[in-house]
Amino acid sequence: MIITEKTTINGKKFKHTYSDKGMKIKRDNVMYDEAYDPVGFDREYEETNIPIESEVEE
């Protein structure tokens, strides 16, 4: 499921969008791990079935 929450970074408000299942999200056929958009932008994202790769520890 796509989660969208408001957050403040350096005094500016953003919408943080991500997948609660650890999957990539996409908008206009571009893949993202997560997205930060200025509040007021109504960008819509779609959850994919592609997992976000985790870094391999050495």
C-alpha cells in the first residue's frame, strides 16, 4: 500500500510517499524508492511489485 505523510525538512513542508511493503513506486513510468514532493503538488504514485534492493553487507 502507498503511504503518504506530511513532513518538514529545513522548515519546508513536503509530502513523503513510499510503499509500506518495501516495493518501488512509479509515476509517469519512472521508478522511485520513495518520493518527497512540496506540499501543494498533487503527484500520484503507483505501487509496483518490484522490491527495493537492500544493500549487501560485507
